[in-house]
Amino acid sequence: FDPAALVEQFQRVLSPTGTIFAFTSYNLLGRWHEIYDPLFDTFQFMVWHKTNPPPKFRRAGFLNSIELIVCLWNKGHKWNFSNQADMHNFIQGPICGGNERLKEPKHPTQKPVKILKRLMEYCTDEGDLVLDAFSGVGSTGAACVQNGRRFIGIERDLEFHQAAVKRIEHEMTKGRQTEIDLV
């Protein structure tokens, strides 16, 4: 994956009040910074501490208990922080498990809805539009339904796309309606 491939499209679709969050690995953080820092008013990152990382039975090295989240925005962006604790660039929660983890198809990097809801609460209001350019099995879409945000999801893998549609439609049957578009 090369973050440079998305620069023009991100700049084209990001609203003046918008924020980009991109989950990434530590080995790509420098590439993200090299490309995006000169183009956006602010480049920061967050750390997601996974409270239940996969075990390492051989005890050879550290557990993979964090994931980095690139955060980009321009002047005029929107923040909804209610207190100083919200402003930490550290978020904590478990990886997907139990009923939340889809079994078929099993997406290798499925994100927990709780983490995604918290991120969107920081920088969007009810009714705002959220774009997930790599929507996988629809976790962001489910979070949007629960938070009353409009959603556009893009996913090229047909099996993941179908799972996302089914998941989001199920979430909408729980009584919360929002504008959803999955391509």
C-alpha cells in the first residue's frame, strides 16, 4: 500500500471542516508523514492500545498491542472535545471479538465499532457525512448508523462488500435510519 496513491482523492473529497483518520502500521508512518505533512495544516497520529492483543506463545518479542492512526486536517476543521481527557492522542479498547467479529467472511483487520464511534464523535456532528474508502465489512457504516451520521463506503472485495451491506442493513433495522451508500 502506498499512501501517495490517495493524496489527490483525499484532497478532492475532504470538506473544509473534515478530518482524515487512517489506520496504519508503524513501518508506513514515515511515508504518510513525508507525503501528507506538507499538504495539510496538521499531521498528527493517535495510538490505539488494543487491550486484548493476539498472544505470542513463544514469548519472543512484544505483543502487537498498538495500532497507529494517522490524523490529518486543515484550518477550519471541527472538534467536539468535551474535556482535556478527550484530547489525548491515545485511545484504548479491545480488538473485535465475540459477536462483533464477523466469522464469514473473516476480515483480517476488522475494526471495533466502539473505537470508530469515538473517533467520529471527536470531529463530526449528527447528520455529517463520513467516507470510508476501505470499508471492509462495514464497521464504520455500523458506527455511522449508531451515531446518526451519513455514510459512503467503498470496498473492492465483493465478499466483504456484501457482508458490509448485510451488516449495515441489520444495524438500520434496530431503529436508527441514516443515509447510506456502499459502492
